[in-house]
Amino acid sequence: MIADDLTTKIRDGELPPGAALPPQRELSASYGVTLATLRQALQQLENDGLLLQQAGRGTFVTEPRPTYELHSMRGFEEDLREQGQTVATYVLEQKVTDPPGWAEALLGDGSPVVQLERLRLLAGRPVVHQLSYVRELELAEADFSERSLYAVLASRGVTVFKASEVIRPGVLDDQTAELLRQPPGTPVFLSERITYDPDMVAVVLDRATILGTAMEIRTDRALTGVSVQWTRPPT
């Protein structure tokens, strides 16, 4: 009841981001519950990312966190812009090269590929570093500053059929920490995605580092929807 009511007020804008909730004793009295019951509801909303409890200061409504949706065949940029986020993409490097060993093994051969390195900024803050290897050599001259990789592939007549993605927790290494302007060791999500054409030939290999303090990953589950498998990460 308490959690549902506060969630509705937050979603409807009655409690905007940054707003402070009344003191806990006042809230518990207004809802007619004990402090223990109230604190359980507040903890639930904090776990859901809607509230932030700060010792000695109070409880505050959080800013909405951008999410990376797992149930679509879109890229980071399309996901985030649909959520109203201000996204900028900086191309750090774009060239034709031989793939490194790990990419060659996943793509299936050692043919030259387009190596595309990008940095994604949300509201001016760098939050995603992405390294892609693409079979279509014509994309070596494509402009990726305003269009997603998937959109450019579609414009070149490349049909994307499915993608396989693995996401695991990690921490920033020294090089990527400098790009994302965070201390080494900051928590991140490490994403590896292989995108296939209708003949099940791998056409794109992506490795992305997603700043864990800036984004959350979300998916919807249904009987015929996304298949989620939990595995132990490699040691």
C-alpha cells in the first residue's frame, strides 16, 4: 500500500526528482503504520531505484536512471534516446584492420573488418565505451556520430536477424577509466554482443563497457519472450 502509493506519486510527478519526503515519523503517522512497516516500504522503493535514503539528511526521490533494454534489437543510442536522454556519440577510431585474436575466433575467420571505437555521452557525461568489429568494409567511411550502427547497416541493405549478448559485472581498467573520467576500479557492466544475419553469419561483434553507477539494465519477461540464462562468470 505505502510503496504503491509513493510509486504512483513519483511516476505522476507529484513527487519530482530531488524532492524530500516528510520525516519517517510523520509519514508513518499519515499512513497509519508502524515505523518498521514504513521503513520496509522505503527500502523496497530504494531497491527499485526510486528513492535514496541518506543518514542524517532524509529520504529523497532519485533522478530517473537510463536503462539499457535487453529485449530489443536496437543499439544503446536508440534505447536511450527513446527514453528522452540526451545522447552524443564520439568516434574515437574508425579503420579497416585485421581483427584481434579474440574477435577473429568469434567472427569465424581472419578477413579484414571495420574497427569502430566509440564513446557515448549522456547529458555530457561519458558513460559507455564501445568497440565494434564489422564485416561490411563499406562502413569504413560511414558517419556514426548521428546514426546507430544498426541503422547504418539497414541503410546498406544488411539484414540483421538476431543477436547473442552476454553481460557480466566488472571494474574499470586504467585506459577505459581515463575515457570515462572515473577512477580505476569503478563498477561497470561488460557487454559482449554478436549480431547475425539470416544465414547465421556473424556480421558485428561488439564489446562495451557501461558505467554501472550511471545506468541500469532491464528486461521484461514473458512466457514466449526473452530467454534469460544465469551462468557463473569466467574466473
